[in-house]
Amino acid sequence: MSTADPLLQPFQLKHLRLKNRIISTSHEPAYSEDGLPKERYRLYHEEKAKGGIAMTMFGGSTLVAPDSPPVFGNLYAGNDKIIPFFQEMADGVHKHGAALMCQITHLGRRSVSNAGDWLPIVAPSCVREEVHRGFPKIMEESDIRRIVKAYGAAAKRCQLGGLDGVEIEAYGHLFDAFWMKRTNFRTDRYGGSLENRVRFSLEVLEEIRKQ
């Protein structure tokens, strides 16, 4: 019988081979500057890579569109400014033999409108968010198409930045708001049945794969 610790054994994740099974999951250390992962943010993750973990996940939660502004110290991947910072971060982590992925999301109603470009927060239905107390604009199909594209564009920026993958945050954010009957009262093809309520999420995944 092998006495090797399974946590220290390599793991194959699709195309990505991890040197062990120890990862640091996505979280928000509030080290971002202007929505970007500058030196302090990069060094924080490099230190974990130096320590021997297989993968560090970051950017909890990195935002994809201007109507989901970085109001909680988030990173913002809604434009190309972030790509060189991703590249520098990827180089710093990869040189220690670790992989890195970024968590991307749209906050939906879990945000505020008096930040960033002062755009209205959006959600599948106008249900007030309990903590931040905003009343969201009901998403039109044009909003849905735009945000689906924004997810794909953000994922592409992660790829161009040399990252090894992306993670999508769902709980409490826009994905979750479409899934739950108590926050989705739509009567179109994005509401009602479970098939309809997961349609937005599946369209996002399809758009990311296209990229």
C-alpha cells in the first residue's frame, strides 16, 4: 500500500496538470488599486506560489461590465487595461510552478448605482437586495445579450493575460438571481421553468467557450 499523501500527488484538470492538490480559493483581499492587480496584489499570490501550492485562484470577484462596478475592492476586467497586469501576475506565479485562475462575475443587484459610471444596477426582476438596499432595473433582452458578451470578453482577457482558466461566481450574484424563483419573476424565455431560468448561465458558458 502506498504511503504517499494524496494531497501531494499531481492532478490532471483537463489540459492543466497541477503538481499537487493544494489550492488557494478565490477571495478578495482588498489589495486592488483602481480595479487592477498591481504590485501588492501580485506579490500576495506569488508568495503562495513560492510556498508550493499547485494553484492560486484570485479576483473574488472580478467584474465584467460597467453596470457592475468595483465597489468592494474588486478587480475590473471590463476593459483591456487589466491584461498587462494579468500577464505580470501570471509570469510571477508560473515561475514557481503554480497555476492561476481568476474568478469572474456580474454582481447584479448585489451592488450600488452611485459608483463607477453611476449606471443602474440590473437583475432579472425588480427585487430589492437585502443588504445594499438597491432597486434593480429589470434586464431587457438587450441587457442580457450585452452582459453575456461581457463575460466572454472578460474571459478572453484572462486568456490573453496568460491565466490558466476562469471560475464563475454564481451565489448571490447575477447567475443566482436568474436561478431562484424568489428573484426571477420573468415571463419570457429567461423565467418560469428551470430550463428557462438557467438559460442565461448556459449562454454565458457558451460565449466563454467561443472565446
